[in-house]
Amino acid sequence: MSDITDPIIVMKQEVGRAAANRVKSDSIVGLGTGSTTAYAIEYLGDRLSQGEIKNIVGIPTSFQAEVLAKKYNIPLTTLDAVDHIDVAIDGADEVDPQKNLIKGGGAAHTREKVVDSLATEFIVVVDSGKLTDKLGSTFLLPVEVIPMAITPAMNALKKLGGEPSLRMGIKKAGPVVTDQGNLVVDVKFDEITNPEELEKTINNIPGVLENGLFVGVTDIVLVGEIKDGQPTVREM
Ligand code: 5RP
């Protein structure tokens, strides 16, 4: 059971609720991945079941999001069946002052980038601990790589000045395998001075499917904070 007195959990809940409250009836909604978005999906389901909003369809960014949407009775669709996404709600591991992100803590950044980039409005939900002046300061950069290319791709990441490490499973022997059946390399860079260029350079390495830099994609960042002992949500 989660500890509802834990301030980080309270911030995640509040920011998830605030994002769910922005969704209007008759919307196609991108459903992100992670512990913060999980609350947004739950509250969206609550609003639907209470009749506060109607005619919502979700597009999940991961197996986790799909399972949660089904649990909370949010109807789902696919990108083959729609011609747009109205709003996407997703978490992040780091957010810089330009609203650029590092994502992929849940190894879902490839599908997340597809869905979040297509949305007319992309809302990022984070607790205040995710804000940083420079991307890469606190979080390693996730890179999804097809399995047969893992060695040359890691060598290429080293040549770019990174320190790559293969992400290993927890409570599972061996590496993390993504929803697409690929591997994830977490890369430490001393500093990421030009995220836009690095995003493209890494994606140009043969065998790399996608990296966790999201540059120029975010519209709104909702930040959960504790002020004077009370949880609050502000727009960055
Ligand atoms: C998954 C992600 C998540 O959105 C990110 O890791 C944030 O997760 P959380 O809300 O659990 O901190 O990018 O790939």
C-alpha cells in the first residue's frame, strides 16, 4: 500500500488530479506512463464514471498505461483509428526551464514520444524534485536500442562522451526489455549543453530506436509542491 502521508506521493496525486481536471468531454487523450500519470489516469476514470465528462478515448503509451486505463474503465483506441490527439498527459524525470525533458525512467519513452508529440496539448505532470537548470544533472539519459546492435551502439555513445550502462531488471534476472522487445541503455553525460542536437545525434546511431530527450514538445508543465505543509499545484 502506498504511504499517503509521503509528501512526494501527495504531490504526485495532486498534480495528477490537476491534469485530469483539464480534460474536456469528447477528447482523445494520450495516456502517459509512470507513477504520477497513474494518478491522472485514475482521476480521469473517476471523472468519467461520475459523469463529469463523457466520450473520452485514451491512447496508451505503454502496457502499464493500457492496464490502468482498463482498470479505470477508460475506453482505448489506437493511432490507426484516429487522426489527432487532443491532449496527452505524461510524467518526466527531468524538466529544464525551457520545458525540455528527460523521459524514459519507465523505459516507455519511444511510445511516449510518438503519442506526446502528436497531441495538440501536451501536459507534463511532475513533482518539484524533477525541475533542473540543466538536463542530465540528476538523471541518466535513457536510450532504447535493438538487441543485436547493443555493443556498437554503446561504443558510439561512449564516442559521444557518454558513459553508457545497460539497464538491468529488478526482481527479474537480466536486462530490462521494453514493450517493443528492445534494451535500454542509460547514459551519463557530464553536461547536456545542446539537448536538441544531442537528441538528433543519438537517434542517428544505427540500432538506436529512440532516446529520452523531449525537446520543444511540451506545452504545459504542472508542478506539484508542498508549501507551508500543504500540497499545491502550479503551472511552470
Ligand atoms: C516513463 C517515463 C515517466 O513518465 C517518468 O519516468 C516519470 O515517472 P514518475 O512519474 O513515476 O516519476 O518517462 O518512461
